[in-house]
Amino acid sequence: MAGGNGRRRVGRLFIIGGAEDPDDDNLRILPHLVKLAGGRRARIIVCAAATAEPVESLRNYRKVFETLGVKEVVDAAFEDREEGHDPKLMAALQRATAVFMIGGDQLRITSVLSGTDFDRGLRERFGSEGLLVAGTSAGAAAMSSTMIIRGEGGAVRRDAVELAPGLGYMRDVTIDTHFDRGGRIQRVMAIFAQNPATMGLGIDGDTAIEVVPAKRFHVIGSGTVIVFDGRVTHSNAALVAQDEPLALTDVKVHVLPDGYGFNLKTKRPIIPKQGRESGD
């Protein structure tokens, strides 16, 4: 609930590139999520809207969260849109300190979740009561205002990616997950060529960003986050056919491992220890 002084508290985002292994002895990502959610006071709704077969995934996440000492874990299968209007789930949302969206198909998340009572309640609690909203893999990709629903590696072409509106928790950003797999860079470049105002975030597996919306994020995990600044000086996207190569000039790229961060206002990386932005 909102604080007693009536002040609105925007929540944080925790966006994971996927492949966070619950059985890994060196597990860092999910314990950090639990810490952000309140530790042993955490009440986490695990939202499986991305998958049509949620039972095993929900069971696995329940096991790891209970092992980490979470006070309450609520399974939300979201097998259809009706669940998004369930009074019991809405009551759980009012108790929750975090909502965690798991992997699968990001288009299924928006088609099943968007516009439901749960979606509206989630946005309200995130926007005014400090609720943590987290996602992994498809659940992470759906956090952006424009999300990739299909993509190919290889050449940078207009038909290399298919885009759709995301949930919009990060504005003017496209998130690509499992970025340590091949072919990811080309499809992000294809997005820039068509919308140079967009910033791209490529998040490796077992890697996450903790986001203070519209301000900054910091990286945690074993991989890297690659930031693509899409403010290019030239693109020929309007001049070529769907299957022809695209031209892009002056794309700026930042590679950020664990401990580094990024200022979303100034578009500058944050160097660890010194606590300053690069170039300052």
C-alpha cells in the first residue's frame, strides 16, 4: 500500500536474460530478486502467462522460492484471460511485494494479460506503491515498450525481426534475452534501422538488471548486458526492400558486466567503485 504520508513510490524492475539455474550452487539472480522483494517477508506471485503448459515451471519456481525463505508464493497459471479477473488473485496482488513473469512466449503474455483487472492492478501498485515487477526470458522481453516476437540472425534486414507492443514498463527500449546465443546483434540492429529513437538492451543468460525506471539500472550476474544506443546518424530503412541489407552509421555500444550500470537519462555507463559515469 502507499505510504502513510500519501507519497507515490514507483516500483523497481528486475529483468533477467533467462537461464537462471535454480539448482546452481552459485545461484545469485533469484536470491537477489527475493532480497528486492523483501527477503523473508516477500510475497511473490509467479505469473506463467507466457506458457501454455505452466504446471512444471510453477512447481520449480515455488520450490526454489520456498527454499530461499519467501513467506508466500502464489501460482498464477494464466491459462486464459479469465484468470486475470479472479478475485482471489486480485486479493493476492494486494498482498504481494513482487510479481515475477516467467519464460515462454512473450506474445502470449500480452495477449493473455493486457487489459485484465490483474494488469491494471499491477500497474497501479507498481506506479504508486513500490511493487517489484520482475521477469525472465519472455517475461523480460515483454517489459519493453516494443518487444521482439520473432528474430533471425545473419544479415541486418527489415524482415529479420517481427515486433509487437510490449507491456511498456521500460519506455523507448527493446529488450533481447539470452544474448550470449548467436545472431542476436543483427536483429537488434534491424530494429534501430527502423526506429533510431529506440535503445536496445541485450541481456545474457544468468544475468539481470535492477532498474530504477527512467533513471538508471545496474547489472548483476555472470554475463554481460550490451547497451545499443540507437541514435544513429543514417539509416536507409525507408529506401530498401524487406529482404535487402540495411545501412546504419554511428551506432554506439556499451558492454557492461556485473557491477556496472547505466544512466537512462544521460545515456552514459556508470563505472563501479568510482560511482560515476564514464567521461565525467
